[in-house]
Amino acid sequence: MRSGPGRAGGLRPRRGAAAFAGLAPAALVPAHCTGRKAEHRFAAALPDAFVPNAVGTSYTFAAAAGPAARPILIEHVDV
């Protein structure tokens, strides 16, 4: 896998968004190296999970209850 412009961690943005959507994450917080094209695709594919990221932003996660527990986003604070 190669990295570079238009690729999110080596995946092309369209395939990357589909791969993440298949995981059904509670939160998806891309970093600056993800690239704007991929961020837009992630936001469109996962509107309830996509959380914008910036320098100084802090996040608080907690585990949900139940047998299929996964982290949930409790607080998102832009600084």
C-alpha cells in the first residue's frame, strides 16, 4: 500500500470510507494527514460518527454497556 495525496492510510478515499462504514464506528476522528478529500468522503459516508479534528481538540470516550460494548464519544471540545 502506498500513501500520498488522495489516499487515507494507503487506501483511496472511496474505498477507505466504505471500509470504515463497514466497521460502524461510534466516532471517526481523522487527523490532518488524512487529507481533505478523504475527510469529505468520511463525513458523507459516516455522518453520525464523523467528528472534525483540529490542533488542541480534546475528546472523552467511555465504554458503552452490554455484550457488544464499544467506545462512545462523550465530549468533544474545540480549543
